[in-house]
Amino acid sequence: MTQEFLNLFAFYHNHRRYKSGKRKGKTPMEILTKEENQEDWLKLLSQFISSKDSNFFI
């Protein structure tokens, strides 16, 4: 496993919504920061990458 894969997996895990249980509909990051994410985790990832490297998607 590469570090890049582990970074992607951690980002996915921290930004996906729980489907059941007492935390249903929330993400781990929402629980931690108490701020609601308006976007899907893929959209957040693309925004994060674009802010770091504007030529990444070209």
C-alpha cells in the first residue's frame, strides 16, 4: 500500500456519511468540527486538490 492510497482512504473514511445508528446522516468530520458539510466527499476532495495544485485536473 502506498501513502497516497492511505491518504485517500483516510479522507474517504472521515468524510463519508453514516448510514445507520445514532450518527446516521453525519460524517466523522461533522461530529468532530460541529460544522455541516454541504458537499459530497468526492467534491470536497476535488476542491482540496484544486486548492493545492491548480494544474492537477488539466
